[in-house]
Amino acid sequence: MSAVPDRVLSITKPTTDASGYMRIPLLGGLLVLANVGLAVLGVYVNWPGTCAFFAGLVNGTLLSIAAVALASERFQAGATGLLGGLSLSALRSDGSMVWKAMENLHLLIDKALHSMGFEVNERLHQLIGQEALYMVWTVVFVVLASLIAEWVRSARQDG
């Protein structure tokens, strides 16, 4: 055999682990299914607040881990200020930004479903919107608390 085919056959190709590329989308899909499942469970067992709080707690914890582990100190400080201002917007008399965003999303979904010919049970739709709002507020407060705790921890280490 000549030297060229020997070299071509002896070059090892890097092996890639296909499960690593599939793991993240599958876990993301599982998280979405868990959120939908908790929302449905909350509607049917008549505990929407409890199930929405638990779903928001899970989502907030995952976002907090990512924010604390991966973000720079400047980004963490900016996110803390943003989330603090966002949570204080709920105290205004004209309603919070999150509530207005949820209402606009509700109207958009209503129009889209009506244009496709679906009739929506408005009570159920309002209940799901309320659960989503509870989830968002829980996520905001969990991420804000973890960023403040990280800020305090880093301030103690520096001082």
C-alpha cells in the first residue's frame, strides 16, 4: 500500500456525542411541558395560585442559577436594578407593567383564536392568564432575591 492511503486511514475523526446536543432542547421541552402541566393541574384541582407559585419557583430557580453562574457582575447589578424597578411598578395606582403586558398578550391570543374559528371559554382563559401572571411574578422575585444574595455575598468577600 502506498503512504497516502495509509495516512488517510490512520487519521482519526473526532467523535461527537450526539446526546449532548439533544439534551438541552429536550430539557427545555420538558420544562415547557412541566409549566403547562402545572397550569392545567392548577385549573382542574382549583389551586391555581399554588401550582403557579410552584412553577414560577422552578423557573426562577433555573434562571437564577444561570444568572449567578454565567453573568458578569455588571450584568447582575443591572438586572437587579431592572427587576427591582419592575417589582415596584406593581405599587402604582394605574397598574403594573407586567399586568398590562399580560392583558395585551391575552387580547392578542383571543384575536388569533377567534380568527382561526376557535371559541374560547373566557373564564378558563382568564384563569390561565392569572396563573401565568403569578408565575411571572414568582420568577421575578426569585431571580431578584438570588441576585441580591449574590451581591451581598460578593460584597462581604471584597470587604
